[in-house]
Amino acid sequence: MRANLAVQYAGAALAWGASFLFIKIGLEGLSFTQVVLWRLIFGAVTLGAVLGITRTRLPRELATWAHLSVLAVTQCLLPWLLFSWAELSIGSGLASIYNATTPLMTMLVALAFLPGERLTDAKLFGLLLGFSGVVVVLAPWQSGIVGSVPAQLACLGATASYGVALVYLRRFVLPRGVGTSTIAFMQVSIAAVALLVATPWVASTPMHLTPAIVLSMVGLGAVGTGLAFVWNTNVVRGWGPTAASTVTYLTPVVGVVLGAVALEEHIAWNQPLGALAVVAGIVVTQRSTRGADKGVAAAPP
């Protein structure tokens, strides 16, 4: 059983780390909105199949649907559009590093909006350490960085949206007793329907498909958005949220390595150094609070 969970843990880390590579490949023949559209469609189909196999029923309460619609925007549509747009200008490895700031953003939002969350010295140190790593990755001292600043800020906007979504999930959705697989399917499906409706206006440009692009979209949607969530949920149940949340530390490593190997992306010295500071900040903040663990492990990056 533990070996099976270890395989699923590794699978989730690889799938989420590879998601940024899949986005970059998809952008070779698709617009950034089309990348998100196909991600949502393949993800919804995969998660729907999981619910069908497990015979899970969807909730009927309108309030639950309304809350999950908020998650569809803040945890799917907005951050995925921002990351896809950002990768038009920056490498997939760099985007994966910025994705690692999600737990830090979640902590900031939790401190602002969750009753009972307090800013301790340890949390403050962890946040300062993590965001100092962001500054190192951003490298404001380098010449020629201005062109990539909007894209890097878009990545931070995406992780801030994740932070809002995870805190909203913890405060308004989890207390309603909705299963994690149901939450994933509904928010992805609602987002897919919304983007499909908007397709004539935002995603109607011609697509130039190649086998690599098609396989990348299947991997991004079916594996990175669908199966990886199920795997991570199983790890949370088997190992606990603290151990499961450590997948956050591995995804930027996978993303950077895949970007360098598959796309020959250049890795500047400041990027891994800043990533280490971000991960260290996450470790400090997670060890200083028990409540953050549930939020971090509740949904995929």
C-alpha cells in the first residue's frame, strides 16, 4: 500500500511539474486561451470518468454550486489563463518556480481573512524569506528584464488567485461536506463551460495542431488536471496532509529540469537560488501552523 502511494506521490509531482512544459509546447500552435480551454475539457472528462466509476453524486444545493463557481474562477480560469499568457514571454521552468509561491500566498490570504490565524514571528520570518526568494528570481538588477516583468507578475497574480481559492475552499466549501473529487470535477467543469461559451470571442483563432501539441494538451488536462488530483487526494488520505503537501517542493524542480532538457531553456544562477529561498520560506510557515496544511494539499497547483 505504501509503495502504491509513493508511486502516486511521484506521479503527482511529475504531472504538476510537467504541466508548465505542456503549456509551453501547446503555445506553439494554440493561443493561450485555447491551451486553457483544452486543459479544462480534458480535465473535466477525466474527473467525470472518475466520479462515474465511483458512482459519486453531485450536490444539489444551489449554494454549493455558487461556491464552486467562485472556485472555478479563482482556482482554474484566472490562474491558468495568467500562467498560459505568461509563458508566451518566459520559460516553463521559471513559471514553475513562481508556482511554488502558492503556499506563501495562501498564508497571506489566510492571515487577512481567516478568523484565528495569527501572524507569529515564525510565520513572518517564513513569509519574508519566501518573498526574498521571489525577488532573487525576479532579478531586478539585471539589464533587459523589463520585457519579462509583466509575465513574471502575472505568475504571482496566478498564485495569489490560488491563495484566495484555497482559503475560500477551506472557509466556505469544505465545511459543507463536499468530497474532494467532486470539488475538483465541478470547478473544472464549470470553468470549462464558461470558457466554451466565451470561445467565439476569446479562443476562435486558427489552431495549428501537431502530435506533440495534442499529446501535451492530453497530458496537461487528463493527467495534470485530472489524474494527478486523484493521486494527491489518495496520498493525503494515506500519509496525511503534511506529508502530501511536500509535493510543492518537487514541482519546481521537475519543471526546471524538464524545461532545460526538453526545451533547452537557460537556467540563470539566481533562479534555483531564489527557488530554494521560496521553499525554505514554505517549510518555515508550514511548520508554524497546522491549519495551512489542509489548504495546501486540498487542490492541485
